[in-house]
Amino acid sequence: MAAGTNTARTRVARRDWIEAAYRELARGGERGVAITALAARLGVTKGSFYWHFKDRTELMRALLDRWAHERTDEVLGLALGSTADPRERLRRIQALGREVAPIDRAMRLWAQHEPAADEAVRHADRALLGHIAACLAGLGFGEEDARLRALLMLRTWAGGYLVPGTGDPEPPDRMLEIFLAG
């Protein structure tokens, strides 16, 4: 019976490799995604990796796809959810941004030297900016003002985990109110 358990444990799917790599990307950045270390974490050999992927580049492309899907579809779907209130939608986007900060930070740092990561970040940011600007328009801001405020909000939120804090947490609702002030 123990042998059967061990065999089941050593069978991992392509998605398991992607999830393990995704967690490592969030923890240690793109350079920390190493096949040997992932195999050890999953309890399998490197041969299992090559069963699912041609090489590390293919795994990294899969990470980009997963992140882009999560960032644009899942995160925004959760943030926007069932409320039509633009202010609440902005609160949800801001809160989810804090939750995904480690992976978002890793992606932005990776994008500084990898064109495919840069394009994934730009694509996701365009989608997010569109949602933020639509919320701001729903609160009565003109198109140009909404677009500029959305850009400032995204840059502030992203900068929040790229710039060391002062030790005093800024109240998220207060920051949002500043952005929404006329």
C-alpha cells in the first residue's frame, strides 16, 4: 500500500509544475525558478519536467500565460464581481492588488529584462487601466481625467511594493479618497 501511495505522489501534471514555478516566482523572482529545485519540491525527477516541457523557456511562457489570465480575468472578475458601485469596485481592485503584490512585483522586475514578460505586464496593465478608468468615469470624472487618475492609481499601487514603506501603514481607504478628490 505504501508503494501505491508513493507512486501516486510522484505523478505530477503540467499544471503542478506551473503552480510550483508560480509560487517560486512570487517568492524568489524569475531567476529563482530552477528545474532541479522545483523537482525536489514536487518530489519527482527532472525527467518529469521534460515529460511536460521542452525546456525552461516553455515553462516560463506558461507562467506568463497563467499570470496574464489570473491578472486580467480572475482578479478583475473577483474585484468587479456583482457590484455596480464604482467606488466599491475600486476598493476591491486596490485590495486585490495588495494580495497579489508578490507575484506582481516579480513580474514587473522580470519585465525589465524580458520582452515577453514586458508585453504580458503591459497587456495586463492596459486591461486594468481600462477597468479603473471606467470606474472613475462612473463616478463622474471626464474621460481624460479618468485616464490620468487611473494611471496614477496603478503607478501608486505598483510603487507601493517597489518602494520601501515608512513603517506607518497608509489607510487604503484614505488613499483611495485622495485619488477620488476633485
